[in-house]
Amino acid sequence: MDLQDQLKNLFPDHVSEENSEENPSKDQGIWLQDEPILCKYEKRKGKPITILEGYTGADDDFKKLAKELKQKLSVGGSFKDDKIIIQGDYRDKIMQILKDKGFNVKRVGG
């Protein structure tokens, strides 16, 4: 009797990850829209920032997206007035991440 069989005997109600169906991805709950998300570049107080706006879904989904972008890029930022503000010029990386998730993104500005 191997370890797996012993564990099944001890915990018969437990469903292992191998037996369960595919785990839903984190992105499944985010609403994808038809209109593109606008990716802007600005300078505020001499510092570059990237602004994402134009998302028409729920604020909670946009906040989750902001948190994920900040973590992937390892930068600071915030979510204010239905806009995601990322510190630094990361337009290309952000656009690629959003395209991989299935969003339609439009680059605005230089």
C-alpha cells in the first residue's frame, strides 16, 4: 500500500487535484469588452507614468487587473477614477500582457 492509498483511507472525502476537473483560471472572472482599453503615456512632475482607461466592466475586475499588472511588472501604481496608473513607461509590456489575456488594447500618444 503506497502513500496515496493510505491518504485515501484516512481522508475519503478529500478530492485530490489530479482527480478534479481543470481548475478555473484567475482570468476567467474578468469581463472582456469589445471596446479597446486605452494605454496612454504622460509625465507628471517630470516622472513618466502609464495610464490605462476605457474599461467598462466592474471596478473590482479592473482593480484585480491593476494589482496583477503591478505585480508582474514589479512597479508601483494605483487605481483612481476608473483609471489604472502605473509608475514608469511600460506601455509595450502592458499591452502585451493585456493582449495575452484577450483584451483589445489601443496605444494613445507618442
